Amino acid sequence: MSIYAELKMKFTKHFGDSKQPVSIFFAPGRVNLIGEYTDFNGGYVFPAAVSLGIWGLLRRRTDGIIQLHSDNAGSGAVIDLNQTLVCRQEDGWTNYPKGVIQYLVDQGLRLQGCDVFFSGNLPTGAGLSSSAALLILTAYMLQTTFGNSGVDRVAMAQLCRKVENEFIGVNCGIMDHFAIAMGHKHHAMLLDCNTLTHEYIPLSLDNHSLVIMNTNKKRELTDSKYNERRQECDQALAIIRKHRDIEHLCQATMAEVEGLLEQPVLRKRARHVVSENQRVIDAVALLRAGEVSAFGGLMIASHRSLQTDFEVSGLELDVLVEHALQVPGCIGARMTGAGFGGCAIALVENQALDKFMQQVRLGYQAVTGRIADFYPAIVADGVERGAIHEG
Ligand code: GLA
């Protein structure tokens, strides 16, 4: 049975049969190849959308009710479009689509009732942007169904970031929403988060594959130190601004970081941000020149910086990365996303892949007692509408 047929069956089982057509959509997750914690500091990032993601099925209703259901969570929500929606802790994952609905309504989109079913293979809370995927998926489904046919994908990414910042309360940057809205198959994107200028770079890895390694240690972005790191970056910026009028921390020089920031913690945080931004620029130049193994070297340097200066890694991620780097054929590895658990990525020679996964799994289990999962990172397109419109 095709994935569409299977999901349609589950949809009908949950919401009942009707003559109305059911449309299907898909939003990918993302990995960030390099450029961590540079997005909200006005710097560069280098993410790619991946083929793991979330499907969304939608069928119009004749009333003003939106029913949501998640196959994975086994829960949902019933939303009355006449009411103002607010974020409530007990509403769990449904706060994400709720936020999008509210912000689209505020923006003037005339939404009508519909039944919406989500089902995905993207591990949640694993650093692959399951929340941004859910936000973008909801926005894209509702805008293409009830709005004009052409969706402005950049504006959609900005709206979803706003939902996450203001409605959910996570002070994240634009990287995840942008990558999921704008991804291109076989390409990573060099995104300047200050101007939103972006360029697609073919991901030619010269007989190497990108492997996602899941620590299976969940992280909760809101509960984590994410917002604290953001504040530390803002404090470092405020100090440097007393000496030179810069807009973002990524515009500081290393001499300013080392010379002006007396507090060791702020100096370390800023050192990571400024050096990481340069690593993105260098990494893209190396990839363009076909220097895959030097690119891998920068991935390792990025991990070290996140580990010691930005302090967002952790035992599980470090153990995965160290074991990965011990396997012959692995030329680079680093945590991806916000850290504090979640996923790491590795660049591995194709011939060594099986041995790599076996060895890293064993080593990781011996130290942490946890089982790691491995997925090939197949670089995919951004959010899209699937092929079924059947009654
Ligand atoms: C999370 C956030 C992003 C970015 C990364 C770290 O994924 O959502 O905006 O800050 O962490 O690079």
C-alpha cells in the first residue's frame, strides 16, 4: 500500500468518511551542516531539508471548526475559529498549529473549518526541527487551501518563527523555518540570517554520505538552556556595542571578543559565535572546491567549539561524535541543531557505512547504556503538496 493510501485510510478511520476530497502535504525536517547558534546572531548557517518529515492530510468542513489529530501522539484538539487561541501548557503539541492558525487569522486569512491529520517519521525533540516542520506544514496547508495559490515561502518562514518566538515562547532564530520552507533536493543552503539572502550549494560529498545519529536523549527546547544562551549573546553584543556600533554579534571581530569581553563566560560564548560564522564561510568555499575532507575538519572544529565554548553539547552527543571519529572512513562529525541531546551528524565514506554504524552503536551503548539510531540524511525539497486529491 502506498504511503498516501495508508494515511488516507487512517484519516478516514479517525474523522469518518465524506465526499469532500482529502489533500496531502509533506514538510521535511532539517539538518544543519555547520553554523550553529549563528542564526539569531545575524550570521550564516548551512542547513538542508531531509527526507524524514511530517505528512499532513486536510479535508474541508462546512462549519467553523478545525479538528486536529496526530497519529504519532495519539491526541488532538478541536478549535473554534470564532475564538481567540492562546498557548496553554496542557495543550502540548497542538499549541504549534494553534499558534499558526491564530497568526494567519490575525494576518487576515479567511480560514474555514477543516479536519487535519498529522503523521510523521521525524523523531520529535531530536534536534531535527520537528516543531518547525509542524509549524510550516500547518501554515502551508492552510494558506494553499484557503488563501491565494502562490505562497510566499519566505514570509511563511518569518510568520512561523514569530509563532515560535511569541506564541510558544522559544527565542529561536529563522534557520529551521527557512530550511523547511525553502529546501532544495540535493542542495544545502547558505543562508545569511541577517538579510535572508540565500544560495543553494550542490551537496557533492565525493563518495561520502551524511549520516544522522540520534542519541535518543530527548531535549526540550523551551526547558533547555537555549534562551539563556541567547541572553548571553545579547549581553556580549551590548558590551561590544559600547565600543563599536555593530548590529549583530556575528559582526564582531575576534580581537573585539578577546579584548573587550572580560567575563569568561561571555567571552567563550562570543568566541564560538564569531568563529563559527567564519567556519560556515570557509566550509562552503571548501565544498565548492571539492575539498570534502577539509570540510569534515571544520565540522569537527565546530563541534569542539560548541562543546567547550558554547557548552551546549553533553555526554551523549560527545560520546557519539568521539566514537564516530574513531571509525576509519569518518571524516567529520558534529552535533546538529540546538544540542543538549538530540542528533549529531557524520560524514562517512560510503564503503565504511555498515561498519561505522555497527561500531558507533556498540561504543555508544557501552558508555551511555542507550541505543543510538542512524538514518541516512537524504537531502529533500522544502514543504510541498502531495499527489492525492481523492474523494
Ligand atoms: C535551534 C533553533 C535555531 C538555531 C539552532 C542552533 O534549532 O531553532 O534557530 O538557533 O537551534 O543553531
